Amino acid sequence: MELLKEQDFGSRLRYVGQRDADRIVDVFNKMIEQLKNEQLHLREQNHFLDLLIHSSRMGVIILDLDDRILSLKPATYMMLRVASPEMAITKKLPEIDSLLTSEMEKVPLYDSRTLRLSDANIYKCTHSSFVDKGFHHPFYLLESLTEEVFKAEKKAYEKVIRMIAHEVNNTTAGITSTLDTLESTFQLTAGMEDICEVLRISIECCYSMSQFITNFADVVRIPEPQFSFRNINEVVVAGKRFMETICRNRHIDIVLGLDQGFSQVNIDVVLFEQVLLNIIKNAAESIDQDGTIYIWTTQHPVCLEIADTGKGISKETEPRLFTPFFYQTQRTGNRAYFYS
């Protein structure tokens, strides 16, 4: 009886040679062995649970029967904005000056909700309970969702920005090309100097807007491609027609050498068109006046090749080619390849 009171499960009784007494000793020793194993298993489980809780990024707040904070793990301090456990232990949730605790109180028992605070932090809060010594102890689990939500929102913003930039640049390119043609026509007519000046200002505004939206879009990641089967020759011909006027005004020829037996390939048409138009535009800017842009396609292997008669990239420029917002007009004697 004293061994049981002290929870000393390591001692055993010896047999005394009396049948009935030895039966009692045998039952007692088996009971003590089982209690010892259960105690060891329980301690191992509690130790593992403690390690799991302390290594997890989730916040855990355990309340006593009076709804006062009984314990909380270290990750919870930052969530509640408290410096040490002493500032929270034995206090009720409303007694802690925190945006999070005021929202946690609104979560019903055995329910889970997403809490979006005014400081832009987002948490998933689960309010539940566990049984200890026959009593239900409430507890809260807190999981920070801020980073994951921001990533999802950023991805959505990136896709919208890329789509807007693509549409704006395509539209301004067409408008600029038309205004260039009108200006060239009116320059041959006497008394049209004011109109030409207005057209020139409009063209510069289009260029400025196009450059702004391009720089803005370049700071975000390219969205995930949406593949579909298309013939690259058709995309190249459409890009040539779109950029022909700009190139013609600079006396730049676009020469195509397309493999007529070209089969369809799986590409993102929007992104591919954007790359193609940007390369043609950059090639025209690098040539400036009087030059040629060559575009070839081949089927074996599937390849799109673009070259121009620009001046080439200087050694000073090369290290800065992938610097955001770096703009170099004297760009290349270029050759760009796309392989499938």
C-alpha cells in the first residue's frame, strides 16, 4: 500500500511459499508492472507532445477552469505581442491588451475561424477543449496565415498587372504607330506645323505611358503560363504586321524565313507574343535607322530564331542586362533563339 501511495512502480514483492499469499503477490507484481509501463508510455507521449508543441509555429493557449491562461508556448508571445509569459499567465483573454485576444473571444467552442486583424495579420483560430482529471480544459490553437495569404494575393495581383501591361502596351503601340503615320503625312502639307506638334506630344505621352507600365509590370513575377497549341508562324506573321509601321518609319526591314511545314507547338500565346513584340521593338531601337531584322522558324528541331543588325552589347553594359529598370538603347547585334 505504501508503494502504491508513493507511485513507486519499480519495486516488487517476493513470494513467501504460501499458495494464497503467492497468488496475491503475483497479481500485485503484474499490476505494478502494467502501471509502470503505462506511466512510462504516458511520460513519453507527454514529452513528445511538448517537443511537438514547442517546435511548431502554431500558437497554443491553454486555459484553466476559470478561463484564465494556464500556459502558452513561446511562439504565442509574438502573436499576442507580450514580452514574457508572466505578462499573460493567470490572466483572462480580455485582460491582455492585444488585437488578437479580442477576436479570439468571438470564436465559439469547438469551432474554427479565420481572423483578419486591422494590422494586416491573418490567423486561423481553433477553439476546443481536452479532458484532464475528469474536467474539460479549453484551449486555443493559432496558426499564422499572413504569409500564405499575401503570397496568394500577390500572385493574383501579378497576373492582373501582367494582363493590364500587355493590353496597354499593345494598344499604345498601335496608337503610336498610327500617330507616327499621321505626323509623317502632315509634315508634307504646308500649315500643319501645329497639328504635327500635337501629334508629337501625343506620341511622347504614349511612349511614356508604355514605359511606365512596362517598368511597373517588370517588378512582378511572370504568371503561370496557360498553354495551348498554336502555329508559331501565325504568331510571327501577326507580330510582324503589328510592328511593321514602326519599323518602316525607321527604314528597317523585317525579313521572314518561315518553315511552311511547321507543326503546332504548346505555348502560352499571350506571353509568347509579348516576348516576340518586345524583341522586335528592342531590335528596332538598337538599329535606330536603316537596318534589318531577321526572323526564321525551323521544324527539326522546332526553333524560332531572331537576329538584327544592331551595334552589339558593350562590355560595360553586359553586367547590368538583368538589372530592373535598366534601359539600354544601343543594345545588340542580336541573335535570340527559342527552342521547343
